[in-house]
Amino acid sequence: MEKKKLNSFMLAGTGSDVGKSVLAAAFCRILKQDGYTPAPFKAQNMALNSYVTPEGLEIGRAQAVQAEAAGLSCHVDMNPLLLKPSTEQTAQVVLCGKPVGDRSAYEFFQKEGRKELRKVVNDAYDRLANQYNPIVMEGAGSISEINLRDCDLVNMPMAMHAGADVFLVADIDRGGVFASVYGSILLQTPEERSLIKGIIINKFRGDIRLFEEGIRMIEDLCKVPVLGVVPYYRGIYIEEEDSVMLESKNREAAAGKINVAVILLRHLSNFTDFNVLERDERVHLYYTNNVDDITKADIILLPGSKNTLDDLYELRRNGVAQAILKASQEGATVMGICGGYQMMGLEVRDSEGVEGNVRMLPGLGLLPVITTMQGDKVTRQVEFTFDGTEALCKGYEIHMGRTVPAEGSPPSPFNQLADGREDGYQDKQKKCLGTYIHGILDNQPFIDFLLAPYIGKLGQQTFDYTAFKEEQYDKLAEHVRKHINMPLLYDILEKSRMFATEP
């Protein structure tokens, strides 16, 4: 039996970090389980955590995760505008998957040029809506920034273009939920307010019975139903969108495991590179810039960076560089990914000022390579084998720069790409490794290779990350389904769709 068409809907927030991204992933999985063909959409995203589509275009990682929950391959139309912060006041603008330059916040939020950007994001939505049903839209930040209403591309103006139902998501864990929900609705125009069809209270802790009167109060005040109160969950692991979530991760070494230290950079990007290792039972993974904990690590991982030169300078200033070198000399494995790989070389050069005013810095000297920053960004998915093995692995590249062996140094590529190109570098002892491939640690054969020198004391174990992620999406869907009035949500979406198609 063919499913009824549903109206698109948006999860809009009373503020940032209320849990919209994870809820969107949950609804993508629930709708897929219920026989629909959902697709995620966020017109404009701001995040350092990005991903590359099969076409080699860059989008926010959150939309790639939501697509995976929906059982889809990600597409640039799911996130046509991505802002990647470079400093506290500037960001690289990625439009339709390709960088178009840096903008300050002031420059970006001017009215000039908004018409063109609005057309781009609206067209992307329209293309998705022609293929999938429903579209699970995600807003950004708060819908109550009325000073930015005229230049807003992602919240209520986007919902109005789509004719989408809006469900307002509020984080009760922060406190002030009554004021944030009521105020957010009251600050909308009458037209915008008419789109808000329900409220979702997220991250609840405690006995839900104590909030039953609160639900009635919110409904009386706001004149829209509360679709559910979703408790704070534990034991479900979904890739986080923003590096602010790193605050909740491990910070120091532990006994009885293979200790893997990820260097905590100021401009750390793509921290989801380490999610598989974080879940591997053989490993204790922690994020640190504490020199004592770095020297306790068996494996040190230098992650990607949005500003390699600035982070390299900081590593030298705060003593982390010296701690990494000492650990390497004492037998630890050091591996760099993307910007981390660049830092491991002899020099990082930026004569064109791609990253800023610093034109050159000496690297850590762990690999005999030299990096030259270039204006063109490489974004592509890749298949590869590593270290002469036959195991075919997958990953993706996002970088601005080219790294080659220094004059007089022999080539020693670590990865052989399926298209014949080579990637990365390794020393003779295979204890210093560098690669441009994000997602390399999502491949079990590579993890086993990396852990092999330290695995003897633990015994042989394996970890199927693909199966693990599928299990987590199903757990998340079960958790949200249990606490959301899904019959009411479907009724709202079906009625809106029916009214929208009436002549």
C-alpha cells in the first residue's frame, strides 16, 4: 500500500545546541522505518565538521549523518551553504559544495547578495522535495533573532518557501524553557506563527510526571500542542555536529587499554575521524594538550585543522610539540591526518597567504616532507589500499595544500589510491605516518594495522563500525518514538499536505 504524502517539516530551535541535529537524524530513521522516503535538509550550516559527497562536494557532517540515518547517500542539496569558521570573526563560505572565499560575520549578514543566496538554497530544497518525501528540515540557532530576520536563509523564511510545518525544539536542561518557548513564538510575525504546529521539549532529566502540569501550561500559553518530552539519553552514540561536544569526552590516559591521544587543537576539524577508535573496546581514546598525558600515549593522533599554521605555532608555544617528539623518540606511534600530516613535516609554507599572514613555519620534523598551501581546495571521496596490503578502504579528502618529499628524500607513500595516485608518507619503522584521507580510521583493516604493535597484551578483538552505527540509529529512533506523539505528528503532516494540494 502506497504511503500518503507528508508535508515537509522543520525542527527549529529556541536557541543553539538544543539537539535539533540529532532529533532530525532520529526522525529520518523513524520515517524510513515507517515506509517513507525522507531526506534531510539544512539550508545553511556553520560547522568545522564537514564531509565530502560522492560527487566530491563539501557539506556539513550533520547532514551526512542524517542522510545515513535515512538510508541515503548524502548530496550537496542537503546542505547548499556551509560556513566553516576560520577565526572568531571570519568563516570560509562553501556554496554548493565549493569554497567561494572568506567572509566576516558583518559582511555575510548584509542584505546585499541575499537574494542570490536565497535562490540557491531554495532551489536546492525544491530539487530534494521533488525526489523525497518528506523533507526533514533543520533550522539553525534560534528562530528569535529578529534583528537578522531580513537576511535569514535557514529558519522561518526557508520554512515559508517550503510551506513546511515547524516544530519548535527547546532544551529544558538549560532552564527557562517556558520563557524561551513562549518568547520564541511571540516574536514571530503572524504568518510565521501560523507555521508552528507543535513543540518538542528535549533533554529532560528526572521524573516526567513532575512536568505534566508544565506541558499543559505551555500548550495554554502557546496555543499549539506539545508533541513530546524527550529525555536525555545515555548509551546511544550518534556523531556530534560541533566540536563543543568534545568537552564531554575523555581527557586523560587510562590503564589496561591501548592509550590513543588526539591532540586538542584550537582549530580542530573533522573530529569524527576518531569515532570508531573511541568505540573500540581495545582502545582508550582521549583528547588532550596536557604534555604529561601525551607522553603516556601509545598512539598520538594529530587531527585536521582549519588553520594549520596557527595551530602549529600554538603547539610550539605551549610545549605540546616537544611532548610529541619525546613520545615519538620513546616508541609511540604518531599519525597525522590532513592538517596534522602537514604539521608533521619539515616546513609548512603559505606564500600566497591562504591561511593568514604567516608565510612559513618549521614543522615537527617527524616526516621528511614539505607542504605548500594553495588556494584551490581538494574535495573528493577516495578508495585506497595502505602499506602494500590488498584491503580496499574508503575515505575522503578536504584540504588546501600539497605535500611532497623534501629534496633528497625518497618517496615513501603510505596509501595507494584506486585511481593510481599516491597519498601520505611513512617512515621506515612505520611509527610516523601521515595522510590526507579523512575517514581512514573508519576502516577496520587500517585500525587493526595501527593497533597491531600494541595488541598482544589485549588479545584479538574486532569492531564492525558500520553495524554499530546502524544499531545506534535504530536505538535513537526507538528512544524518540517512545516519547513523541507520532500519530499526532503524522496527522499534522498529512493534513498540511492535503490542504497544500487542494485546488
